[in-house]
Amino acid sequence: MVGLLQLPNEVLDFIFDGLDAQGFSALRLTSKYTKLATLPAFIRRYFQTRYIMLSRLSLENIVETARHPDFGPAVRTLELCTDHFVEFPDLGRPARHEGNILLAIQEGRCPPATLVGSIDDAHSSGEEEDQNPGEEGGGTDEGSLSSQESYEAPLDKLAYTSLWEEQEHIIMTGLAQACITQALISLTNIEAVVISNMYRPWGALAHGRQTGLPPTNTLDYYEEVPFLGKVLRITLTAIATSGAALSSLAITAGLCREAVVPDILRPSESHFQYYKNIPPSLTELTLNVSAEATRGAEDRWADDLSAFIGVFRQLAQLDLVIKPVDFGPQVDRLKQLAPKLQLPNLQCLGLYRVYCSVGDLGAFIVRHKATLESLTLVRVGVSGGIDYWRSLFALIRDHLPRLRLSIKLCTAGGLTLLCRVEQENGEESEDCFDVGGSHEAWTTAMQEVKTR
């Protein structure tokens, strides 16, 4: 029989990609030959996206990874997780909040309550204990799923307090910003930066074992607004300073479990001037914001958000999630925001969970008709009945018929928007459909849409 390592590289890659994290790591430990053979798959699996947090261990890891001749060039996305230490840890408080908000919205569910973490010690950084964090085996399994993560040891208050003080020190002294800046400079193929609370970075697991209590990534409490603001300022300043040729920025972490309040995003005047140095290559922006506002900032909700979006002068793609208010009547935030947004290069627009009127949505679309090519609406609710959607279709048909519109789980007056589709076994109605491309296609869509 042909030995495993005698198989063609294409077959080896197929086998390696089919292994779970523990099996893959165990295979790499069998010999130097298997370790070398699995290196391309290892890099693909663990280095295209790197997850970090604002701790010395995590920041040193990314700086060393960025300088590595094999691993550094492989990194395409740098994800800054919101895992952090608090001054007064609460053992009874949930340490984790998980979820990909955009995916959850599209699938019509709440973000999963899965515990997201790294694989076991023996298959992670402990794989090669004698190596530095940035070298192979050091914190390589960030973001993979584990069925259960437990910290049975009692809280080591001294160790936890020490890590909290270290966290505050590296933030206040500018060390965190310097490390992220240096990493972005060294990551020659970096394309995207993400701020989220979906994944657990390797550093968070290491610190959890060290203290008996993992750092929290929850941002449900208003006293943590300053921390998220610091993360945002550090990240944006590092992007502007590094000059990294990024194409995408996504900010999906936030308060209220799912969203950022816009006053956190608004930069100060000094930061606003500095953010003008953000490279023009950054043309894609994803924001997950709440329709609610911090007390005292309600009147400037749209001003705060538009000021932040305006930082990105060359924006061609905007994906905007506006989480509805939890209690009370819904607020038509698009009515306030749309007149303030002037995006001369906008080509692709995605709106998620937005509550709005057809008139405001249509006016925004028409104002960008010179550049807009595609529009995605997911779980968007409009006031009024089906005729309001038909009027929107007519407006688009008359002003920019080549626009491609994707509709998913939208509503009209509380009823689901459907489109009649001819199938082989007869006529069906779908709540996810595409419209547009020509004058005739829009006319047909006006006849085929209905609500139920």
C-alpha cells in the first residue's frame, strides 16, 4: 500500500481538511515528516484569520506571528475580540456572549448560545511548549468550537487583578495601539479588520486557566462603554497609522447584547482629523448598531452614526444592522439617518432588521442611483401594506432598473413579503427572492409579490 505521505499533495490536502481540530493536531505530532506535510493545511486552517484581545500575551503573539516568514503572509483578517478583564469580577455574571449577528438575522434566529473557544491544551499552544507565542503551535486554534469549557479552579484574585492592571497599563501607555499598528504594518496581505464578540481568542483561554475565571466578552452593562470606546479608538488609530491597505472593516460587537449605540462610534474632533489618514483602500464597512441610544444622546443618534460613516471617504459597500428597540414603539431611524448620509461611491448597500418607510428608503436609493448596483434587504419591515412595496419597485424601475435587489424575510405591515415562483410541481411562494436587472423584471415583480 502507498504510505500516507506518498500520496499526491492534492489528496493529502483533502484528507487533512477533513480532520477535526484534535485529529489534525494529533497527526502533526506523529513525526517531523507529517508536521512538514501538513504545514500548508495548518496555515490555511489557523492563520488566515487571527483572533486577539487587549492583553500583553495576545498582542505579543500577533506581533510575532506577523513577522513570521510563513505565517505572516497568510493572515488575511485580524479580529479584535472584546474579551477583557474587569476591576471587580463577578463570579455569578455570565462571562460569554456569542453570536454572528448577520448570520443569525439571515437565518431568522437569535445568536447561538454556543460556547466558542479553542481546543484542548494538548492540541493548542501546549502542542509545542518550548516555542514562543508567535511561533508554530502558539495559540493556533482560536475560534474553533468546543462543546464545553470549564474552569473548576477557584478564582485567583491576585492573578486576575494583575492581568486587569496590565490591561489598563497597555491601553493607557499606547502599547496596545503600538502592537496592533506594528502587526498591521508587518501583515503584508491583510485585507480586513473586525471588532466582535463572537470568537474567543487563544489568550483568553490561557488567562482563564491562569486565574480560574476567563476574561469576559460581554458588553451588556453601560459601565463598560468606556472599554468598547477604547477598543474602537485603538483599532482605528492603528489602521490610520499603519497605512495598511485594508479593504474591509466590520464592527459587530456592542452593548445590549447585540449592538453598538452610535454615540460610542462618534470620534472626537481630534480623532476625526487623524482618521482622515485611514487608507482609501478601505471601501467596505459593516456596522451593527442599536436603534436605541445612550441616555442623553437620543437627539443626536443619526448625527453620531453619520459622522462615523463619513470617516470612510471611499466607501463602496455598506452593510448596516439596526437592532430594533426592545420595548416600546419602533423608531424609524432610517428617516433620521438617510438625509445625512452622502456616499458618492456607494455601490452595494445591505440593510438588516431596519424598520422604515418606503418613502425614506426609496429616496435614499434614488439619491445614490448614479453608483448603486445592488441592494440587500434582510428582515426589513415597512409600515403599510403590499402596495407600499409595489410603489418601491416602481420607483426603482423608473430610476435605476439595472439595480439588483435581494429580499429576505421582509414584511409589510407585519405580514411576510412573498413572491410567486413557478416550480416544476406548480406555483410556490418564497420569502427570499431576487428582483431586478431590467424594466420588465421590475414590472413582473410588482405583479408577483404578495403578503401573508
